[in-house]
Amino acid sequence: MFKERIYNFSAGPSMLPAAVLERASADLLNYNATGMSVMEMSHRSKVYDEIFQSVKEKLRKVMNIPSGYHILFMHGGATGAFASVAMNLIGENGKADYVITGNFSKNAASEAKKYGAVNIAYDTADKNHTYIPEQKDLKLTQGASYLHYCANNTIFGTAWKYVPTAGGVPVVSDMSSCILSEPVDVSKFGLIYAGAQKNMAPAGFAVAILNKDVPIKTLGYTPKILDYNMMIKEDSMPNTPSTYNIYILGLVLDWIQELGGLTKMAEINRDKAKILYNYLDSSEFYISPAQKEARSVMNITFKTANEEMDAKFVKESAAAGLANLKGHRLVGGMRASVYNAMPMEGVAKLVEFMDKFERDNR
Ligand SMILES: Cc1ncc(COP(=O)(O)O)c(C=O)c1O
């Protein structure tokens, strides 16, 4: 139906930069005169090891990750991390603080409950996750092994504008939907993790950036594949890693570097989000549920006054080459995920469409 690439506003898996796809397709049949594609290589081969090590170095450079942090490529996506975080950090008879600001942080807390005592330090469900709590309102527990929060709430379109602290207790952040979107002071975190499929690579792995000083308290039954000590010892290769997807991450990191790094990336992302939010604020037809101070730069949620109109919007926008604007089933309405790879033109086209839709349906 479409002869050209369209603007894909999916929350994940989501758009990859066209330059990355072009590079990958040029490499596809015969990578670097090896006579094979990266996806056909042994993960133990010298060529692949060079790719793998260079991806880690690039990630360290782009995110400015201090040498006191491990970089691990884990299986099981971010949901795997919900379990591995607890299975490595909570400890026998341990406890941890979780802040719930949306569905994924709720899922992370539910998973952790299987392995220890979970204290809900705050839950924004009272206002349907439209806001982010202040530091002073977090109810932290004495003796907690860590504080967990989700930096960007993909479904509800909110984001933390500060890094919470927990009196020296390691802070663990799910950055699945905002990693690589802006510079982050990694030194503030005990652990950062993220599923790959939004700003990093195709779906299939998760990155974990772990402070070497955080005590690893593996439980007797922690599976080898989720065991941080094992992953550190085996350099993320106790078995076959997501070889091809990790290679794509390397290409994405090259693309970010060429663009000017995360400072530039953040500037572009802020500009894109500003265009959409300014438009939403100027319109009486669309409603933007997230509180202004908590608005996400990556996932922008909005709706009209009724569900039928929302459905019409989703249908007509898709036909116009603006794909996957339907909001998550938990919130309805619409959601524009404008990750790093969404070009400014995509956002401009969306606003143009929204404006016309408003005029036609007011
Ligand atoms: C913030 C956040 N955390 C966790 C997940 C779950 O990721 P995965 O599908 O990799 O388990 C998602 C997926 O969309 C997410 O957006």
C-alpha cells in the first residue's frame, strides 16, 4: 500500500534511523569482506568479538559511562530485568522500595514481590498516572536494598524530571523508553536498564549498566542467565547473545555520534516534543492528560472528547501514512511515540494532520 517509508509512531518496536537501516542493508550479505552477514557469525569469532567490544565502547562513550560501571547485554527484555534486578539486588529476606508511576513500574514491583518484600514508596494511580511525585513525598524504608523507578512512562506519557535519591541506597532506573534520548549522569545510579526496542535496536535484548560498588546478592535459585555475577564473569556471553541486534545498536550509536551526541539528540527531541505540545495547548479539540510539568518528550498522549472520534483519528491518520497512533488499551486515546529516529518532518506532518482533522470534525 505504501511505496515509501511512512512515519511510524509505535511505542516499540519503533522506527530505526533510515541511515542505520541503509548501513545494515549494505552490510547484510557480506559484512566487511567476511563473506557472511553478522547474523550468521559465531558469537565466539574474532570478527564478532570486535563488533561486540566496539558496541560496548561506543555505548560507554555516548552515555559517558564511568569506568566503575559494568555494561551487560541481558536476555529477556526489560521484563526480564524486572526479575533480574530483584534476583540480584534484593537479597535473602530482603526488601526494596518501588515507585509506581505507570504500568511498567507496577509490573516491576509485582515481579519483585516474588523474591522479597516490596514497599510502594509512592503510587500515582490516584490520578491515573498523570503526574510524577516529588522527592519529599516518597516513603522510603529503612534497610531497603534499592529504590526502583521508571524514568519515562511509555503508556501514560509522563517522565521524571529529576533523579530520586534514597539516602545512599542504590537507585535503579528502568530507562527503556528514554535511554539515549538525552545525557544522563550515570554516576547517580546503582543500575540503569532498558529494553532495546525503542531508542537502541530491534527487540531482543536489554542493556544493564551496573555500578561496580552495588552489592550483588544473588539468590540460591537465580538462573545463570539472569545472574549479574555470571554475566560480568562471562562478558554477557554465558550463551549466545542477540548478536545481530547488538550490532545494530553499534550502528545506532554511530548515528548518534555523527549527529552530535546526546546533547544534540536531546535538543532535537525537545524541539520535536515542543511542536506537538504547543499545538495541543493551542487546541480546544484535543486533550493532553499528562500534567505539564511531567510531560514525556518521548511518548506524547492526547485524545479528543469522545472515543468514536479517537477511533476515527487513528483510522484516518494511518491511511495518511502516520502509523500506530492508537493509545495503549489502558488509557485509550492517542499516543505519538517520537523516539530518536522519528524525524522532525514526521512530527510536522502529524501536527498538520491533527490541525486538518480538527477543522474537519469540530
Ligand atoms: C518503560 C518500559 N519498561 C518495560 C517495558 C517492557 O519491555 P520488554 O517488552 O522489553 O519486556 C516497556 C515496553 O514497552 C517499557 O516501555
